[in-house]
Amino acid sequence: MAVAASPRANKAKVAIAQLSWSAAKPAPLVLVSGGEGFLADRAISMIREQLRAADPSLEVSDVDASSYSPGQLLTLASPSLFGEPRLIRVSNVEKCNDDFLVDALDYVASPDSETTVILRHDGGVRGKKLLDSLRAGNGGGIEIICAELKSDSDKFDFATGEFRQAGRKISAGALRSLVSAFAGSGAELASACQQLISDAVGEISDRTVDDYYGGRIEATAFKVVDSAVAGRLGDALLTLRHALSSGADPVPVVAAFAAKLRLMAKISGDRRSAGELAGAVGAAPWQIDRARKDLQGWNEPGLARAIEAIADADANVKGGGRDPVYAVERMVMIVASYGRD
């Protein structure tokens, strides 16, 4: 399964194992950090299921660090009469009150070997003293990194892992369309992947993704862009007008054009491999390969004029003009003519 984005913590100060969400496992103390909530939920569920598989008598308790009562953690972690293993899930550590911080620091100094305490912290400086103590190795814990899926590359790798883990085949084009359709939310992307895995039969194709999610504005916007960049003006205008007549907002359409043309301009004339360029321009290798194909028929003056048209359209759809629809259509016509008309 795909590994989430690399941890940003200063490794020189970290003495504990830092694992991807997909490698989550039990430990006496487990810090689940990072802002991607659905990945954190998955990691915590994985730990619970592993503990339950080892001993079905597992006792599970939940604690909210923001409304914590003194002694609560120590009471829940105390050995039970029958010696059942315990799992304590602590939420909102980034909002913890002072009572929790005092008790947690005491507990970290001497954790119970039969108890797994999961501390969920989604960012910020609150609780830093506790995090520093855990990362220094006190209590023998581990950290599960659940960094946000911010870039298209992160999302593409995540979706690839979802289908690989399920043993399902999906075409490269279908995967790109799926990531484009859910570019704004990692949680929605994960849900869409699971729906296709559950419901779709056979190999998942471009048509499959279009049947399920083709109505999303993100997907529609990228269809307009792809047609225009390839010089297919009729297809681009037809798709655009259908989207706008269905109530779509022109702003995401213009944003999709800006992202596409910006990448094309960045790599135009650069002979480095896609792998070498990936880090330099902040795009995945497959995006660079696609942008190079898109550059066929374009020249630098045409790219410059198209980017100017996109900037004008952006200003118009954000309140700078009287007719945003006309502004978007004019942008599409200029792009579809390779910036030459």
C-alpha cells in the first residue's frame, strides 16, 4: 500500500520509529500525528483489529484530551481483575487541557505493558512537551505519520496503493481521471476508490470512472482542458457549455486551465527525464510525461498568449468582468488554437 508523505519532524531529535499509516502496529504508546484525518482513522482501526485478533477480550476505552478529568488515564490503564489487554484511544491531543498533559507525561514515564495508548494529534504546538517526550524515546513508543495528501503525486500514489492492495486492475487513464475528480479531498478520493473496488466489475477503465464520477466539476473541468489543449475546440466548448448550463462554477474551470498550462510552460524545452524534473517542478513523473505530449503543436509565444488569456479569464470570473461565461469561452478558444489566434 502507498506510503504517505514523509514526516517533517526533525529526525535528529527523534529516537522512535516513525511509520507510514499503512504500517501501523501496536506499541505501549502510539503517537498518531498529521492532518489527514481519514488516514489516522484507518491507522487506529488497524491497530485495534490487530490487538483484537491477538486477544478478543480486548477492552477499548476512549478519552477526549480537551475535556479530560484528572486521573482518568491512569484509572483506565490500571490492570483489570481478569488481566484483559486494554486499548485507550485519546483524541484531540492538540487541544488537550493542562490536567491531561500532567497525567500523560507521568504515564509516559512508566507505561503499562498490557495497555496500548494511542494519542491522536493532528498538528499545532499544543502538547508539544508531550510529543517531544515521546519522540525522545520515553515510554518506548512509535509514531504513525498521517501527513495530508496535498500534491497530485501524493493522491496518485495513494489511489494506486488502494487498488493494488485490493488486487484490482485500473487503467492509467482511469486512475488519472479519478484523482482529478477528487483533487480537493483525500477522504473523498479514498471513498471513491473503495466504491469502485466494491461495485465495479473487471478491470476499471476510463469509461467506468466516467460512469461513476463524470459529473463532478473537477472531472468536467479537466475534460475541457484536455480537449482545448489538444486543439479540439468543438469538444471543449460542448463540454464547457454543458457544465455551465448544469450550474458549474467557472472558477474551477479556469483553475484547471491554469494548472495545466503552467506545468506545460515549466517543462517546455527541458530535456531532463521525468524523474529528474518531478522534484524541480513539483509534479509526478506521469504528469510530466502527459504534459510533454500536450506540448505537441505548441510554441513558446503560443504558451505565453494562452497563459495571458487564462489570467484575464481568472480576473473576469472573480468579479473583474461583466460576463464570466464569455471570458471562459474566449479563453477556451485561444487555448484550443494553441495561442495563435
